[in-house]
Amino acid sequence: MAYTPELTMQSSSSLRRISWALGVPMTQGIEFVFDYLPKILDKELICQECRDKSKCSECSFNNQRQNEKEVIAQE
């Protein structure tokens, strides 16, 4: 498992409510949140500021990766 930062009480409370709404445990709720972020954040900015270019092929913010997923889904 990667480094796991502690959540503030406010963030933990928000995650708990999101998880309740989704009907999943908090561990799955946080995954949902992270899966959703690339849909709403500026991918180009994220890529520009990235400090670890070794994971681009796996990165959720990689536009090329998203395009490949869309092509596969259309087939």
C-alpha cells in the first residue's frame, strides 16, 4: 500500500457521508472519489505539475490513456 495520510475530521466526515450515499464502505468511497477527480480536474495542469513521470501509462490524468479506454469501450 502507498503512503496513507490521515484525514482531518471534516474530510473523514465528508467521506463517511459520500460512502453512506453510495452504500459502500469508506475504503470504496475514497476510491470512487479518486476515480471521479480526473473527470472534473484540469488534466493538463496535473500532468504539467507531475513530479513522477514514471507512472504516466497508469495515470488517471493521462489523456492518452483515457482516449485508449474510450476506443476500447466503443469496439
